[in-house]
Amino acid sequence: MARQTVAQGLNHPWALAFLPDGRFLGSKRSGNLRIIGAQEQVGAPITGFPNIDVGGQGGLLDVVLDKEFAQNRRLYFCFSEAAENRQQRPFRLPYRAHATAYLFYLELGDRYSQKEQAQKLDNHIGKIVRLNRNGGTPSDNPFAQQNAAEIWNYGHRNIQGMTADARGRLWASEHGAQGATKLI
């Protein structure tokens, strides 16, 4: 298969969510989300996001479409919160298009300056959280009986590139570490 350029000049492109009509949503760490089509067609920024703290490795990061997107028009994304604690957190945004999604595990880095927080269960810094599509917490999460019910795994530095293999095992890479880490 020949390589094809579909968009150029994007400032820190980060994640893609594919739409069934051949277009896709592309998040840019710099704080906006755009629809990208064939022949390098890049749409205007989609509005409605909360205040995003852009800087260093923080900004608008991953984007995933709800598995019932055609009916509910929801997409989920992670961003760096513009607040004193500067942690990364998930957010839900209604949108007008259609596609499907699968897992709802969210990887949240430590932004390096807050790396000590990755070992504590009172925040989302350096964690993988696992949520239901409605934002609730699955009852079988490892810390479901504690005040950190949404936390599925913790102690991460800069976790990115999470994926599931054919057997349903979740894998992720840690930037700064050597190689991939098998999570389950």
C-alpha cells in the first residue's frame, strides 16, 4: 500500500477517531479537534471544549467515539485540565457525526512535574482509569471499594499508545521506559 498524506501543517497532531464515511476526527495537542477528509481537507476547529492547559506534554490528547455514536452523538476525550493541580482528566462532548468505539480505558500521564502523585490513589495523575460509557465506575475495578473507584492501574510515568491484542489483553507503552508494559 502506498503512503498517502491526508493533512499537513497541523500543530502537534495527537489522536485519530475514524468516521464510517472515510473522514476522521483529529485531535491536536494545541487544544482543538478537527474533521479531516480526503485531499487534505481540514475542517474548522470544533468548539465546546473546556479550558485546556496546553504546554509541555499537556493539551488535548486522545479522542474516542462512543460505540453507540450513531444514536447518541457522544465522543470522549482526555485533556490537561487548566487548574492548579494540572492533572489530565476525561470529558464527554456531544458531537454531530457517526462511528463506533470499543474500550473505555483512559491513560493519564503525570506531566513529570507531578510524578510523585502517580503512586497515590487520591488523584488521576499517572493512572489508567476505567469507566462505564455513562461516566460511572465499573463495580469490578480493583479499587472500587475505596475512594479511588475509577482507578484501574496506577504508578505510570507517561503512558501512551494503549491497545488491546486479539486475546483482549491490554498493552501500553511508557515514554521514558524501555519497551512495552503488559497490563493484563
